[in-house]
Amino acid sequence: MHSIRAEALSALLKTDVNSKLAATLGINGKSGLELSSLLQANSGRLPCSPAKPILVHPSEVKQRSVHTKEGRAILIHALAHIEFNAVNLALDITWRFDNLPNQFYLDWVKVAKEEAHHFRLLRNHLNGLGFEYGDFPAHNGLWEMAEKTKDDVLARLALVPRTMEARGLDVSPGIRDKLRSVGDIEGAAILEIILHDEIGHVTIGNHWYHRICAERKLDPTKTNTELALQYGAPSPRAPFNVEARRQAGFTDDELTMMGAS
Ligand SMILES: [Fe+2]
Ligand SMILES: [Fe+2]
């Protein structure tokens, strides 16, 4: 158990996609790796992106109609890239923050492994369309919020799992339906798996956010608004998947605040 954070950092530091996936899925807390020596040897190396996809400004990321094979591949590629980032984000929250209960680290390792699974499902599907991860440009927006919130676990929980990951709950049903409408049944099934698992991830984010708010004697709803402002996070916007958000532990107060009920 004591080396679990070091193993997460070691996986995060890998730039080769397959090595990162293997290292993530292999985290077991038994390697004996030391966090301090890994940090010393690798200071300044984060984030560790593979050579491809090339990273561009969000406005330069192509979008095409999903009625064409290439358009569908671009969509699946974008989703795979989100999952690749999600692996990194879950690894990062696992290693970065000190003095939390063991269960915190175990929860985020579980998330990292599920993100690796999501990535693999999408990459296999992309391969079936004749493309590879890295064939299209991508953007780095998700990692930027991780950078900004690297000094405060509460800000990280508020703005990554509870904002950006929760946004996935809102948009996945629409993407699933779009894929189904063009006959991509396999793609739609993958989106269904992801939606199911992401409810679990947001639940974990909500659990720890509320727990740390309680420890710091902070009002969760008010604090979230303040943190979003302070860190320039995107505001939640309709339409909301209220049912999934409820299942993931958003309170009535929070749903009302974001205009979702
Ligand atoms: Fe995911
Ligand atoms: Fe997730």
C-alpha cells in the first residue's frame, strides 16, 4: 500500500501510451517504489504527453459529420483523447496530495484503471475504423485545469471530477444516441459503459469533496462557486443529466445552484 502513490507517479511519467496503460493497470502498492526519489529524478517533467497526437488550440480541433467514416473516427479519437487525459488526471490526484486516508488513494487508482479500460475500448474501436490514436490533432484543456489546481486537493476535486468529469455525464447520452443513429452500435455500447462508470467517478469526487469541505468547515455549494471563479473554471451549462448527477451524489442544493433542477 505504501508505494501506491509512487506507482501512480511512475505511470503518469510514462510517455509511451501502451507503457502508461500497462503501468496504470499494474498498480498494486507492492513495488516498493519511493515517491521522494521519483520526484527528485523527474522534477519538471510533467505533464508527460506522447509525441502524438499533436496538441493544438481547441479552435483548431477538426469536427466533421458523423455520417462519414472519417468524421466518426474524429469523434472517437476525441473521446479516446479525453479518456487518455482522464488516466493522467486520476494518476495525478493519486500521487500529488499528502495526508489523505488510504481509501482516497485506492479510490483514485480504481478510477485510473477504469479510464485506461475506456481508452482501450475507444482505441480498439478507432482501429476498427482504420485509424490510430494520434492520427488527429487534440487539445490539452483537461490537463490545464489539473495544473491550475495542483496546490489544493479541494480545488482539484471541485473543478476536475465535479465539473469537467461531471460534464461528461451530461453529454454522453447525446453522443451515444448520435452514434446509434448512424448505425454505430458498438460505439454506442462503449458510450453506455463509460456513462455507467463515470457516475462512479463523479460519486468518488463528490464523496471526497464533501468530506474535505466538512473537515475544513466550509459550505460545499458556496465554496464550489468561489473556487470556480478563482480558477476560471467553465460554468456548468444546460442541458443537464439530472438523474445521473443525482446518482453521482450532487445534492438538491448544488443542482439548484447550477440551474439543473
Ligand atoms: Fe472515462
Ligand atoms: Fe472518469
